[in-house]
Amino acid sequence: MVEDSRLDATILLGLMAKSDFFDFNVHHVKTGLEAKTSVEDNCPDLMLLDLGLPDSKGGETLTNLSNLLTTVPTVVLTADDDMDLALTALREGAQDYLVKGSIDLRTLEKSVRYALERHRLRVERDSSELSMLEAMDKNRRMLNALNQANSQLEDEIARSRLLTTAIEQAAETVVITDVNGTILYANSSFEKVSGYTRAEVMGQNPRVLKSGLHDENFYKQLWQALTTVGTWQGRIKNRKKDGTLFEEEVRISSVTDAAGEVINYVAVKKDITHEAALEMQLMQSRKLETIGQLAAGIAHEINTPSQYVGDNIRFLQEAVDGFVAVLQKYEEVSQKLCPEFKAGELFKALETAKNDVDLAFLLEEAPLAITQSLDGILRISKIVLAMKEFAHPGTEQMTVADINKSIGSTITVASNEWKYVAKVETLLEEKLPLVPCYVGEMNQVFLNIIVNAAHAIDAAQRDSGLIRVETRLEEPHIRIDISDNGTGIPTNIRDRIFDPFFTTKDVGKGTGQGLAMAFSTVVDRHGGQLFVDSKEGVGTTFSILLPIKQPKEVRDAG
């Protein structure tokens, strides 16, 4: 018995002591080296072998003691319930495999009987092969074996063809590389998704798809996971041959040989660009709903104190107006007083008090301060109301909306983005019909375009930046034009600006989702149109056409 655990050895000895079958003299050793010596000295009838020994573990133990396994009936004992290790043990010559912790007397007896019988049969077979009868029958058996092997080979070829066909026709992309990352195989889905032919990428590294949107630390962690645990799973933004960005759900696994050495990597990838855009849109909608609920709460909390402050300021305005009228009357009267009265101490005291408080300054500035305070209160109320209307909580269903009002709210909410680089002009046609739409989502579209316009103006470093927003009726649509005098969009990327994840901004400064979400919202969600007219160095105009009446398929989809 080769077992380094005293407790496990005691348990096994105890089990054997309970059975009449185990009429053995047990020689107990604790290491592989001691096992070799014991087998040579004692020629045992059976060996119980623990694979986790002090001088070797698992497959290493099998390798070190492989010669013993072929000469002594062996039952492998291990704490690892590992079928691959079990198969390896059987291939190395062991007769059976048991997992410690789940061994009872019946299981142990059965395994030992099986091992002894199997070894006996093998010895007899080996002996009989030396006989003349087996020699004469050898050709027949070889022929049968050859036919069986041929049949098995044909089955393996058929399975291999089936597997190859399945991988080739799979919707997911499958890429196989060597240990250095050199592409050895790519299925047809890879060609459809990436735009590269297999001939173009054979011998290349998967970095040909690198988008530049992930930093070096991202890829470092990916390779660290592969080299430590053998697998990595996550999302990667890649770039197609035509420059279009796309997102994939990726699982990379290492492939090992019989010795456990990594020989290949297999990547199974699914294009989730559309799903990721929908997730982002849903996340944005939920965020807007949360902001809307927060804004509604803020509006509720601010309205009452704002009312108090506004009412008090208006009262002070009336009071100050009265004081000013009285003081102005005082000035008129004082000018008409006789010189003798003006020379008196009482008049001089009044004049001194007036000069001490700088009455002329107060008469000029106090009304202005009150007016400005009223303007500030109105501004606070307008901003809170604009935020509430912008987020528009609780509108999961399409509702009719005043687009001019939505644009006004959005401009107010986005003021911190544009007020330092541009001014905003609006030319909003009066009496526009109400439009059925998802108000919060359309507000987000207007916001994305206005913010992009402000960024383009900032990049152009204009002395007088201008964003112009126009609305008008163009039956059967209403049209919204949002123009800027920013950098404009280069011609070579103009047809890609609505692609998911496409951005010209630095890493971390843009997700490439804003215009893609805007396009999806206008076209897919509202059955409208979104197009762009731009001249590099001059500016850009985004035009939105929203149907006044929604098509039936859009209503049903909603």
C-alpha cells in the first residue's frame, strides 16, 4: 500500500480487516521511491497506489511508477475526482481507479477482485500469445483488428467531418491560434463578421482586428488569465477590415496535449454589436427615468422655498419702491427749504446720515439687486422644470409631445456644454402639431447632437461659435435641423458616423454610441429619418424628420 496519509492508511487497513477476502500481508510505504524498492523486494500480488505522494503528484506519479503498473495489479487511489487522470492511469497500466472519501468495503472488495482478475487474464493472455495456437490464429485476429480499426477510423473521419461542417456553418466566429497567437484556422463566420478572408489572416496575429479602444492593461489581464487559469471570457471591441467598429462576446480557451502542455488557443466569438447598442439604449432610458424622478423630487422640494423667497423679494421690491418714492420726495422738499433751516443742526444731521449710508448708491442699486434676485429665482425654477421635462419619467409608451418645448428644455439642460464656446439661436415654427414619440429618448437625441456640436466648435476654436436649431412643418413630417460652425466631418468617415462604437474622440472621451443610439431611436423606434450634411472646416447640420402620424408597424413594435 503506497499511501502517505496515516489517516487514509488506517481507514483502508480497517476496511480490509473487516473482510475475509483480504487475506493479505500488507506492506505500507509512503513514497514512490519506497514503492519501487518494496515491489522489487517483496513481489506483491496487489498494489494500492495513492497518486498524491510527497515526492510526486498526479500524472507525475503515474509516469514515475509506469513500470510497476504493468507488472503489479494496481488500484489507483486519489482524492481528485478527475476522469482525465483516471483514463491516464488506466492507459499507464492500472487496473482500476477509486476516489478516496467515497470508498466502502464493498467497493474496495469489488475493485481489488476486478484488478486481480484483470491482471490474471492479462498474464494468461500474454502467456498464451507465446503458444503455437495463438501464433497460428494471429493473422486472423490481426485482420479482425485491422477491420475494426478501419471501421473506427472511418467513424472518426465521419465525426471529424461533421465537427468541421458544424464549426464552418456556426453563427459564432471560431479562431484557432498557436501558442504565440498566430492564426491557424478561422471559420466562415469570421469572414462575414470581420470582412477579412481567411487567406488574409492565416499566419497573422488577431491584433489585426485591434480597435485601439482597449488599453495595454486590458490585453495584459487577458493573457494573464489565459496563462494562469487557461480561459478568458469577456467583451472586446474590434475593428473590421473596412474600419467599422463592432463588439464581440468572446471566450478563449487553451488546448493542451496529453502532458498538459498548451499547444493551441481556441476563441469562440459572437457579434453582439446590435445587442450592446440596445443594452446601452435601455440603460440610458433607465438613467433618464431615474434622473426624471430625481428632478421631480427636486422640483417638489425647491418649489415651496423658491415661492417663499420669490414672494418675499416681490414684497421687498414693493417696499423699496415705496422707500425710494419717499426719499425722492424728501430730496425735492429739501431743495426748497430756506437757507436758515438748512443751516440748522437738524438738517445737517439728516444730511450726514444720508451721506454715511451712501443714499444715492442705495437708491440706484437696491432696485437692481431685487430685480436680479427675482431673475435668479425664475432661472432656478426654469432649470428644474427643464430637467424634469427633459428626463420625462414614466413614459415607456409613446405619447404626443411638443417638440419645440422638448428642444427648449434640452438646450437649457445642455447649457453648461455650449455656453462657454458658442451661442444658441432657435428658429422654432409656431403652431407645430404635436408628434407621437418617446419623449425622453428624443430629448436624448437632441442632447447628443447639441453636445457634439459644442465639442466640434470647441475643437475648431471659433471666436464666435454658433449652434442653430430650427423646426418646421414638412408634411407628413416635422423637421428639426441642428447646425453648428464647428470642424465639420471629413468625407472619408462621413458614412460611418452612425456605426456603433465609431468615434473620432480620444479613448475615454467618447463611447461612439451617441449618434448610433440617435439613429436607432429616430429610424427604428420612430420610423423617421436622420441624415447629415457637412463641409469640413465649415460646419455640420443634422436633420431629423419625425412622422406626424406613426406607421402601424412602428406602433405595433412600440
